[in-house]
Amino acid sequence: MKNNIGKMLKEAREKSNLTQQELAVKVGKKRSYISRIECEDDMNINLNTLLEVVEKGFGKTIKIEFVNNENINI
């Protein structure tokens, strides 16, 4: 199961009542970059950039957790 980072960021932005432009200003990026992150399924976002968007844009932190996937058949 693939998590879509762009979709998660868009939902967080909307919950924070921010426009793409407002978020871009908060994190020092262009609005078009925020749009690309949110809309492109295959967008590769650098981990440092993701941290910057979440911390500066939403005042939150990221928790990364590794879990066992016992139900996955390969």
C-alpha cells in the first residue's frame, strides 16, 4: 500500500486553512512547487524539504516508524 505524500500535504494544508501561496511563503518555496508536490503521483520530494514544509508550514513534526508487514505476500 503506497501512501501519497502529496495528498497528505494537501489535506494538512486545507485543514490549516492555507492556500498553496500562503504555504509557499511560509516555507520559502514557489507556489508552483507546492502544487507539483500535491498533484504529481510520482513526485520525489527530498526528506529535508518534506521536513521543512511540515515544520515551517504547519508547525508540526514528522514521525517515521518502521513496522512489520506480516500480511504481505511477495
